Amino acid sequence: MILVHIEMRQGKAKKSSLEALSEAGRRGGELQQAVAAVVLGPEGDSVAAELFSYGAEKVFIVGNPELGTYSAQDDAHVLAVLTREIRPLVIWFSADSVGKDLAPRLAAKLGVSLASDCTGLAVKDGRIEYTRPIYAGKALMKFTLKTSPQIATLRPNIFPLADSVPRQGESVKMNVELDAGQAKARIVEVLCEQGGEIDVSEADVVISGGRGLKGPENFALLRELAAIIPRSAVGASRSAVDSGWIGHQHQVGQTGKTVSPSLYLAFGISGAIQHLAGMSGAKIIVAVNKDPEAPIFKYADFGVVGDLFQVIPFLKEELKKTLAE
């Protein structure tokens, strides 16, 4: 079977996990493999019906109360036990912060290979061919995995979300014993940013700012745009984050988050290679910068050479008119 790890956030399955499940549904027929999902924690019952609607034929629910909050050691242990019992051919994770942490731990426990941050999948001669960017996005590598199970993380916003169709499936409830001393660290509290902003890795539109914004107070301009554009989030370059202008969770780039939105708006970002590595997968890139020689213009689909403080108010008014129609 193809097994997909479902990450929960505030009682709901994350969109990026549903994207991975949707892709499993598409590839399951080609590989002649059943499609299953696994949810760790007592919230699994609440999402089983939704997972069936996105293609899962079976949902494994490990309902230990201790798994209600993420623990890298505990979650990896539980998944290793489950994997040895059900022996899936493939295990897919979303390539978000949890998936990037958990998938390598599971691969190490099982002694198998890992395909990380995949942006493409194909079935050739009954084998899965994975595609992932290398050299900061300058090239794409295609390869297959010889070890079993095949473990991979799939980049969010790359694989289309399937249409949700009500379906029936089988829920399998399990309980895996945990060693109380196994987890070396636990999440004791999650502090959500005010306003309930979408995570940049899951947003359809990312509006990013860099040093050209000149200070933390001007990120309010980007938030005003985000409030107008549906499913948008505010991002930032490393220089803006290092300056303390905005939190690290907004950072896009090699040392931040990798995003693949439908539209990426870059205001006052020069386009250092580390930043480009995190956003080059965007379908459309629009850059605004006063410097006509800024490297980001080489990658942008549309560029505006001008003062962002003049461009943003004009753009905001035009968006209000357009979206109101």
C-alpha cells in the first residue's frame, strides 16, 4: 500500500497532507496499490471521513493521548512500529517543518533511503520515479529508490488537491506502547500568531518583503495586501528576519521555508541565491525593486522598477476594485 502521514493542525488535517493523499490516490491505480492514511493522536476519528473523501481506503488511527502534541521521538517510534506491522510499499509525508523532521528519523530507524522535497512523481515500468530540485533549484534530479519502504516528502502546493467525494473506508484503531523516557523533548505550548495567518508554505499567494521595506512597521503594508487577497500569507527574506522586523516563521529561503505558491510578490528583495532557492518554484513571480540590476528580475515573470512605497498603495486600490467585481 501507499501510506500517507496526515499532520493535524488545530483539529484539522493540513492541506499539504491532503495534497500528498490526493497524489497517492492518483498513483495507487498505476502501481496497483491500496491507499491508506495514518493519523497520530486522539483526533484521528474526527478526520477519517474527510480522508476517505480524498482517496484513503483505510485510515490507521494511533490514538494514544500522548501523541496529541508532536514529539519527534515518539512519533517516529510509533510510525516505525506501524510500518513493520503493515509493511507498506511507500510512505509519503508533506515536506513541511514536521515532515522534514519526522521522515528522516523514520528512514534512519528503518534503515532505508529518503527522497526529500519532491516536486514531481512518475510511474515508469512499475517503479516510482521521484524528481527533486538540487543546487539551490538550478537543476532537477530524477531517481528511483531501491530500498523498501520508499519514504519521501512532497513539497506543498505542487501536487493538486483532489476533488472531495464522499466515500466509505475502513478505520483501524491501534495503540502503540510508548517508553516514558524515550522522548527527549516535547512541545508544551503552541503560540499562534494573532490574526490566524496561513502558513507561507501552504498559501496560494505569498507576499514577501526584504530590506527595501526599511523597517518592521512597514510589514503592515504587506499584511494589508494579504487581507485583500484570498489564501495569501506574508513572507520575508532572511535579512528582514535577522533584523528582527518579522518572525522566523515567515522566512522564505534556503534556511527558511520553501514555498510553491501560484503567485509570489517580492517587495524590496534583491534576490540572493539563498532566497531564490526557497521561492523559485512559484508559478508566477512578480518583483518590485528600485534597483534595475537586482538579481531577482532575472527570475521574475513580471518586474516593476520603482519605489515599493508608491507601488503598494496603487496595487492595493486596484486589487480592491478587481476583487470587488
